[in-house]
Amino acid sequence: MSDCATQKIRFETPTPLALEAAFDGGRLTSDGGLTWLAEVDKELGVCQAMAKHIPEWRSRRGRHSMLSLLKQRVYQIACGYEDQNDSDLLRSDPLLKLVCGVLPESGEDLASQPTICRMENAVSARDCYRIAEALGELYIASRGKDGVPKKILLDFDATDDPTHGDQEQSYYHGYFREYIYHPLLVFDGDTGQLITAVLRAGNTHASRSTVAILRRIVGLLRSSWPDVEVELRADAGFAVPAVYEYCEAQGIRYTIALITNSRLQEMAASLLEEAKRRHEKQPERKVKLLSEGHYRAGSWDSQRRVVYKAEVMEEGTNTRFVVTNKPEEPDELYNHYTERGETENRIKDLKVALKADRLSCQRFWANQFRLLLHAAAYWLMDTLRRKLADGGIERMQLDTLRLKLVKIGGRVRELLTKVRLHLASGHPGQHLWEALMRADVAAS
């Protein structure tokens, strides 16, 4: 029997020599790109801003500062380790230790899973509100870096987050046909930046809290840039009178989809017939026509402008309706509305690449805090993506970006005067590092 405590695995190869593998490489990291996440965090101040509002739950001085705990959790999420349990092994990762403020060899290990869990459960509703405010201020600072914007386009969207077990405010939602939370997300429609992420109970209507959140965001925007034009774009879940009325009272342009009903279909009937006639002449081509009219639902206090589409294709017919107070022509306005589909890709990045739907705490406010942690990870990764795009690199999904930029194996050596990171020589993501270095030089 071997006296080695490290298990070895043997693989036969096409060469005269077999391959023997073991997890005994020492001070290695699988996430060499952590350094760029830390650089962006230092530039933006994401973790620094959030850490100020996390309450100290420890009765004695903790081994790990609040900032170190927060960095550890956010960086792990950005690297693809969304579970708290991952901390038990990653706490000794030399590069993660370094970017969290601990020397890779001589410094003590980072926090374990129980400590991370206690941090997430220490926050209250007020703490979450302050953290969300801090992220909003971060957005203002970042958005205004290149000068005062003339217009801010707010894309509102709701998404489902399936829940499991006895989680506070988890309810069955008839539309999604499962027990969920129902988060509300707000993105900058032009830059893709995540402005806020609000967790809501599972039985919440898509539009609930929209006016309250919109009021806070608009107040923040106008206090920073008094002359900025604000615009709202959203799907039919937000088509409620309270939203229209607030926007009209505040001089906010809006473009919001409407759920189709018989009166709207009657409005579009003649346009649809014209589209059918054109399609009969060229059946192989899709016909799309747009027009406009005025419509007043029973709950509205006045008529409003509605732009509608009538589309005929081989698969059948399709009509869509958008209520708006914008002055553009129907074609331009409807195309503007359809561009909100990019928000779905941003939500996919947040939920799939950064696992923001892993809200498995029992306490509701712990889950709200966790959603904000994932939002912070989105901020770091999305900022790296936009830096690369500015340098001519094609835009990538965040999981692709992580694979190409962050997931690089490396050896970490703590020397007397510096720490040296030896990266995999053949890694195909080297050009991304070079692009980010050029961006840093240009910024300085």
C-alpha cells in the first residue's frame, strides 16, 4: 500500500508513457483572471460601497474584515462558484486570497462557508435598501464618467426565480405554474448596466412597486443631472394606469406593450386584411405593416396613443400593440420597442452565467442580499465586457467571457519583493488580457 495521502489517477496515453494525475500541485489557481475582476472592482468601488452597509454580527473582532468577506463571495460568484459551500475549498486558493487582501502563502486562509452564511443572514431590509442605494450611486458615477448623458433609457423587466422548500414569501404563481420569487430588474437600455435588482414575493404582479422604484431612480437621475431626459420601456406586465400616469406627470416618455384584446384586434383588423392581401401576392415573403390609433381602456382616465403591428407569414398572423407618449413614426417607434429584447439577454447573463436564481436561503431578506451579491458580480463582469468591446473585441455572453478571460490555470509564487503569477502559456485568451492592458494604459 502506498504511504502517499494524495490519490493518484492513472490514464493510458497514445505515447509510450502513461499519465498520472493527482491534486498535489500546490499553490495553483484555476482562475488566473481574478486579477482583472479585482482591478475593475478597485476602479468602480463595488465591494467597498456595499461593505459599508453590512452590519457586524460578530460579538468579537472577526478574523476577516467585512470587505474581505464581501470580496470573497462576489469574486467567487463571478468565477462561477455560486454555492456557499465552494468557500470551504476556495478559501485556500492563492490568487483569491491575494485579491482579497491576504498573501497567498504566508497569509491565513479566507472565510469558510459558515462565516459566509452568517454574513448573508445578518442583513435586514434596511441594510438591503442602503446597499441598493449604493449600487445606484455607483451607476451614476460610472454612467457620468464620459460626461452628462442627454437621455437615460430605463428597461424594466420581471423574471421568475423558482423556489424550493419553506422559503419566506415563496408563493405559487399561476403564469409560471410553480412556486417562485418574482424579482424586478432595471437595466440601462443603452449601456446594459444593471441599475437595481429588487426581490419580490412569488405572488406579486409584474408591475408591483414599479412606480415606487421608478420614483427613486428618477429622483437619483435628476438630482445628478437636472436636464436629463428619462424614458421607460417595458413589456405588457407593466401596462397599468399608475405607470402611465406617473410618467405623464413627470414628463417621462414611455413605450409599453399591451395585452391583446378584442377592441385592440378590431382597431388592427383593416391593417391585418391589407397585410393578408399583400402576402397572397408573394406568399414566400413575410409582410409586416404598422399603423397607429387612439385607445382608452376602461381603467384609463383618457385616450392614449397606440402603435400596432399586423404581420402575416407562412406560419400565420401576428398582431402586437404598444402604448406610448413618444412622437416618432410607427415604424421607428415599434423598432425601438423590439430592441428591448436585448434585456432578455442581460437577464440570461445574470441568471444563467452568474446564477442569480440561486436564492436558496430561508429568510427573504437574506435572499434579497444574495440577489444584490449576484448583481455586484454582474457589474464586474459586464464592465470587463464593455471595456473589451471598446477595444474592438466582439461582445460575448458572460459565461463565454469567464471561460476565455478568467478560467486560466496558473501557479502563484510568493517571493520576497512580489507575488508572481505564472499562467498557462497556451491559453487562447491572451489577446483579451492584452486588450484590457491597452484599455488601462489609454485610461491613465
